[in-house]
Amino acid sequence: MGMESLTGYGLGGLFIASFLAATILPLSSELVLGYLLLHNYTVPGVLAVATLGNVMGALTNYGLGRAGGGPILEKIFKVSPKEIETAQHRFKTHGTISLLLAWVPVIGDPLTVVAGMLKIRLWIFLTLVSIGKFTRYAVLSWAVLSY
């Protein structure tokens, strides 16, 4: 099932796309988000569903980190030790505030896994990741609707 086919499922498709995009799978939810906004779905509804799905995906990564961290990522999801090391370095350099960047492609997913490995408090994780991901979707929504 491609991202294009998820547009036919409305907000449910957006939730799936947003969830999968936040996991360590190489997917993106922007196409579904933009399509729904351009087809008269409400901005608050789209923002809420996209943010919830994306945060739930990040929470899955966090759980993977808590469950087994590096070995699970390397063997099952082919995340390189270098990517994990880079994410750990970001945490050491910038602290938990770096979770505001959990939405950034390539670096965001390893950050959420490392947060689990380091056992960052769940409420801090959820707060920072939610702020970052909501802000990203709000900016994307604005960009789509102002074009």
C-alpha cells in the first residue's frame, strides 16, 4: 500500500501514514496531509490526526529503544551503529531538548530510539516530541494552504 493509496482513507489513512512515517520505516506523510487539506478537511482535524499518528510512531521507536536498543535496530531494521552513535552524541551535546527535532528526517527516528535506550522520562519524551511534531505539521499545513 503506497502513500498515494492512503489518501482514499481520509483521516484514517493520514493516521497510518503519520504513524509509519515516524517509525524507522522510510515513509513520508506529507503527501496524504497535503491531499486532505486541499480536499476540504479541516486544519484542526488534520493537525490532530497527523500529530497523534506521528507521536504514536515515535513512541513505538521509544519502546524499541527501551526493549533492546541497538541490537534490535541493527539486526531487524538495519540501523547502523553510526546512526545510533550520532543520536547518542546529540543527546550528550544538547540534552533531551533535542527531542524537539524528532520530526527531522534521518536524525529524528534514531533520536526517539535513543531516548528509549537512555530511559528518558516518558512525560518529557511525549511533551517534547509532541511539540516538535505538531509544529512541523502546522508549518506544513500553512505552506500547503498558502500556496
